[in-house]
Amino acid sequence: MSEPLYVPVLPVRQHARMAYERIRPDVQAATAPLWNLPPCSGPPPAGPGRAHWQKELSRVRGAHRRHPGWIDAPFAEEACLPELSEILSECAGLSRLLRPVTGPDRSGAQQSAALETARRYGCGAGVRVRVPGEWDGRTTEAVDHLLGGGRPDVPVDLLLDLGAVLPGRPGAGKEALRALDALLPLVAWRTVAVLGGGFPQLTGGMLETGELHEEPRGDWCMWQEARASGRDYLPRLTYGDYGVQPVTALAREQGRGGPPWGILRYTTEDWFVLCKVPNTGPDRTAGIRTAARRIRELPGFRGAAASAGETWLRDCAEGPLTAGRGTGQAADWLRAGNVQHMTYVVRCSRPY
């Protein structure tokens, strides 16, 4: 099976799963998501076995009948680990396409459980190494210890997670290279993915309703800087990011409602484009259709045929102002945003 061109970091949520299902088959074949279970509160009976995301997780498993990905529980509390280990083992065992994830910052019990699952089913494991700031050389020793001194008995994938790579972090490319220089010699990694950030974190007061706002794609700049370094391992690297949500979105618990506004999102070569829209009130329909029209009129808009995300924006922009059907809700906006984003990233990552 060929290496992926793109690793999106996605939550186990309906909008993300549906976005993955709705990208074109050739794009899906080039995409290997890193799925993240949300936080779960407390041990059984309130633990993972009764969590609201269990049904959605089964649908994520069903979406991986042909192509691989990873499944992680980055917010798992120690009391939940035995139950979560069983859940991740079930994910890996059904098709061997969803690989368990561990990392040097996880407990010994979690590391052992992930590697044992990978060994039992022959699917391999992802090793998620977080670099939220400057590279810490002590992490090399911790990863080497996790891998058994460079002699793992299962295939392993390096998931180098830079976290929030925004314009205020100009040294991210150099930190990524320092980490790769240290980690790549440890073992013959099966896949090496560099995970940048995602769309910026926003609050209601940061945007004017109906006005397009552009933020530089700091993660893509980081990736280009790394690619320009001349390292001999560059052809092995796979690009990854957090899609159209900020890194912090993974830690949000479901069912807490949302603000009376939302965001339409679009990705161009250099910019994340955002437009705040009303989600309540008499101006809701007109506001959403106007925002979709302004995105469609961007010079960098790729046309309705580019993906199901662009098609949704076109149809929303052309709908009647007197009817709200087709304007969607927050989940629809996220789904359309992720479809266009994932499709565009894969297109930009293809060798020509």
C-alpha cells in the first residue's frame, strides 16, 4: 500500500467522518486520517463504554474498509485506559486499517497496550511526538525507550505533531527539522508525517459579520521551509494538519451548544479565509448566502467542480433569500470546509 500524501488530524465527530466519506475516491486513497477520541469524564459506568461518541466511532471504523488511518485517545484519563485499550483493540482488529497510537508522553500502561494491540493484529502503531514549542532533546531518549532501543517488533509510524503553527511561531520549520534529525535515525519508520496547525482560534469579537477575513497559512509556510532545507529524507515526509478547526477543538466536549454565530471557511494557496455568519435571527439566511457568495467570488475559488465543498458553497450562494433550506448548520459548514480543504491539500501535495 502506497504512502499517504496527507494526514488530517480529525475528531471522531459526524462532520469530520462525513467529510472523509465525501471526498473523491482518489483523494481518499491519498489521505490517512489521525482520528481523535474526545475527552471522557471518569471511569465506568460513566466511562468510554457509555460515551456518546461510541456510535460515531463505529461509523468511522466502517469508513475505513479500504484505506488506513490511526486512532488515538489523547485525552484519556488513567482510570479509563483499560476500557479504552479494549476499544482501540477492537478498532484495529476489525480490518487492521486503523492503527493504535501511543507516544513518549503517555503512561507505560498505555504504551504497552498500544504496542501489544499493534503486535497482535499486525497493523503497526503510530508514535505521536508532540513539539508544542522548542524541540527538547530529551524526547529522543524517551522515544528510543518506547521503541525498545530501536528494535520494535511492530511497524511504527512517526506522527510529529507541531500543534498550533500560526504566524506568531516563525521558528516552527527549524524545530521540525531538529526533531526529524533526531528521531529519524532511531528506527526504520514506515510513515513519517509532519503535522502542522489548522485554522486559527477565533472568538466572536475578532471578526465582523459578513466580512471576509484572511489569516496566513503558517503551517504551510512551515512545511515549505522544511521542504527547502535540502535534507536527504525529504522525499519520505508526509504533510499533515488539523483541517479547518483550531488545534484546541479536539479537546471540546460535545453537547455544550454553540454561539449564535458561525464561520464559513475556505483555503487558498497562502490564506485561510473565514467569514462570520449569523446563526439566529431574521438576517440568518441572507447573511449565510452573502458569505458564501463572497467566498465564491474570491480569485482563488476553484470552482464548483473542485470538490463537494465548493459545490455546497456554490449552491448556498445561489439559493433564495426567502428560504433557509441549503444554508446549513455549524456541522454542515465544518463538513464543507473540510472537504474543500482536504481535497486542495492532496492536490497541492501530488508530485507532478
